[in-house]
Amino acid sequence: MKRMICFAGLVVALAGNQEARAGGPPPVYVALDKVVFEPNEETPTRIQIWGSFSLQEGNSYGPPQRGYLYYAAPRGAEEECRKEWAVLKKMAKKERLISFGICGEPDVHVHLRQPKAVLAAPDSYPYGKGGFAPGENAERQFPALKKLLVSPPATGPGTSPRRPS
């Protein structure tokens, strides 16, 4: 019995150690306004992600910034990108906050463009860098994100008002 308890303690300690290395807040949160797939929704090779974004600053988040991310799938990785984008499309219908990127790894190449910036030269989508996940009450853990939920929606062609909370 004593060995079983020691073994269980070791498993818990190792699991906690793994989480500590992979932990930390995700690098980006977005209050999504819309997602645009190019050239079409069935086989997109580019994506526009419109909304208000809050970028990680240390252990918290900066002020909301309106605009959009514009990405193209890297050649040969189109299917992987479409899978991640399909997750975002599903979440767009019901989530208020969405995280982007791997927790504790801030490099997701976020080139936030101003709402009125010309749509040109998409960045290479960082597939395999964590993708998208529901923000499930993130504003409770990170109070700075409350401002993200009340920021006005980004403007742009086809943009509609953000869903109420």
C-alpha cells in the first residue's frame, strides 16, 4: 500500500512538472467579429480574422486593439491550416473570447493590421502553434480582458456588431 501511495505521488509530481513547463497564458485573445475565407469557404488558402485583439504582455494582456489578421496557408500545409480554421469557424458562432497560440509560447507571428489597412500580402499562417481554443471565462483570470469584451467591433466590409455577452 505504501508503494502504491508513493507511486501515485510520483505520478502527480511529474504531471505537475510537465504542466509547469507548458503553462502560461496564451499569447493572444480575440473578441471575434468575423472570419473571411479566401478564395472560398470550401477550400480556403487564406483567412482574415477580424475583431478586437489583446496581446500578452508579461503575465497579463495589453489594451484591446481593433483590426484583423491576414494569413495564407504555407504551401503543402493547406489541409492542416484548414483543420485549424474549421475549429475557429465553429467557435465563432458561440464563443465570446477565443485564444490563439500555445500557452507560454508568444511567437504566433501576430501582424495586427489596422481596420482600414489595404488587404494585401498575407502573412504565413503559423499552423501547429496551438491554433484556436475557447477563452472560457479568461476575463476572470486576466481582468485586462474585460476591456476586450466591451471594445467596439472592428470595421470593415461585411463586419457586423459583436454578439452581446
